Amino acid sequence: MPESSAPALYAPLSHVQEVYGQTVPNHDYGALGQDGFAQWQAELRAKVATLLGGFSSPRGELAPQVLATAHKDGYTQQKVEIISEPGVRFPVYVLTPSTGEPPYPVVIALHGHGSGVQEVIGEPQDAQVAEHMRRCNHDYGRQLAQQGFMVFAPEQRAFGERREPEDIAQAPGQSSCRQASMNALLLGRTMVGMRVWDVMRVIDYAQQCADQSGLVDLGTLACVGLSGGGTVTTFATAMDLRITTAVISGYFCTWQWSIMAMRHCEDNYIPGILQHAEMADIGALIAPRPLLIEAGTEDPIFPLPGVHDAYDKLAEVYALLETPERLALDVFEGEHQWHGTVAVDWLKRWL
């Protein structure tokens, strides 16, 4: 029986990397000057919207229902249910500061992989979740509410209460990402796109709150998130110009160094995206709005070299637009976690 060939000969990923090396995104901003930049943004934004699966659902009634209210340390918390699209309702936690004078600056806080929104609002269900929250500093929604921001923290699709029953019956961190993401692809949709749509609906709800209560200042609005929350923050900010500043933590990195380099959750994949753009190009859809990127020196799944590659290219865009002060990189000693030390001052500055 002949000896088996070397694994590298048959392994498929090396060829995919070779194709990546030969691919020049056709919406790379390249050497564009200021004059052509707005048109380039509009063209790429439209293309990315299509790749995400489109945003064609009607913006119908939100029909908000307050499910619970609780008074916390420094803020009042409401659990509200709203309609995203026909047949889809989801919970949003609204954290309103108890001190300071309204209207309050608004932050949409998006959780990453884990047990869901309960970590972001600082209410872990058990000791294991509490340890994950502590290790990732994942309760940044609660922290920001205590800093005087009005926080809207939605449960993202396929996490927490928005999981399939069989996944809910298992560990709190067992997501429904795989099957939901794969089935969405069969329909020409993506999990990233559906989550971005939910963020858009949260902004609609925040606008409704501003109109009805006067508690909210929507002259400025921030979106922040860690890991999977950073993914959705990136694309939501790129797609929705109502978001005026953002903090992306533990995500902004070239796809070559991150998603392509190791196993990642199925919810990260956007068919055909690299034919049109790399991460810096998506970040350029945010420019010249203020953007802070957090990166841990020991983050194993979004490695620092790829962060610097993407950031340095994006910095060229902000320099081109003569707004270099609106882009910042917070590299901190740590792993895959929310840092927040620079982020709070950043949000106060721009909100």
C-alpha cells in the first residue's frame, strides 16, 4: 500500500490563501482623492448592503412592550420588546441614568459570544457566566449607564433568549449561530446582516423614545461592542449614518489574519466580501465619523499584526479626509476582552 501523500498537498486552505493573495478587492479605495471619496463610499455601501443580504424589510410598527422595570445602582433598567421585522420580536434592555440631567447621550451596547445580553447589563445567570463576564469585562453596558449614558442593549439573534429551544436547554453559552447562519445563507441572507437590521430597529426605537420622553439626545449616537458585538458594531456603523461614533473591540483586524486564519463562528462569514473589500475598506465607510478601535496584545483570534495592518490602512483614509484626530487605536495588555479605559473618555468627547 503506497504511503499517504503529505497532508499539505491535499489541504484546501493553502490554496484559498493563495487565491486571497492574488485578489485585489474591486472596491479598494486605493489612491482615491477627496473628490471621489463620497461616491466611492456610496458605491461600496450599496454593495456591502447587498452582500449582507439586503435591508428590504418594511420599517413597520415597533409596537414596544415594557416587560419589566428594575432600579439599579445608578440607573433604572427596563426590558422592552420590539418588532424587528414581520414575525420577529426581540428584547432590548434600556438603562437610564439616575443622575445627571436629561437628555442623555445614547450608546447602543452590543454583546459578543457568550450567554448573551445578560453579561452586558451585568446580570449573569450563574457562576460560569459570571466568570466569563469578569474575564472579558463584558458588563460594559452597565458601566456606561453608571457613567451617565443612556444605554440600549439588545439581545442579538442566536444568543440568550433568542436561541432555539434545544440550545436553551443546554449551557448558557450554547448559541444557535451555526444552523441559523447556514440556513440564512441558503436564503441569500447573513447573520451579520440580520443583526445589523436589528440595530437599525433599536435606533428607530431610540428615536421614538427621544420624541416621546425627552430623555434621549439623538444629535449624537454611539455603537459599541466586543467580539461578535464588535462585528455588528463595525457593519452597523458602516451602514447606518445615524450612528455618529463607535468603539470596536476585539474585531477590527484583516480577515486574512483572523477569520481566514483559524476556526471562527459561522456567523462571521459574508459571501464574496473579499472580492470587494478588506476590513480597512469597511472601516472607511465609517470615516470621517469618530472611531476608536480596541485590541489586546494577547488576543488569540484577532491578532495584533492584523489589527495594525487594517488600522494603518484606515488611518490613511482619515488623513486623506483631514480628520486624523477622529481615529484612535487603544492597544492594551490583555486578551480577547473589553478594555474601556480609553473608550469612556472617547465617548464623552464625541457624544
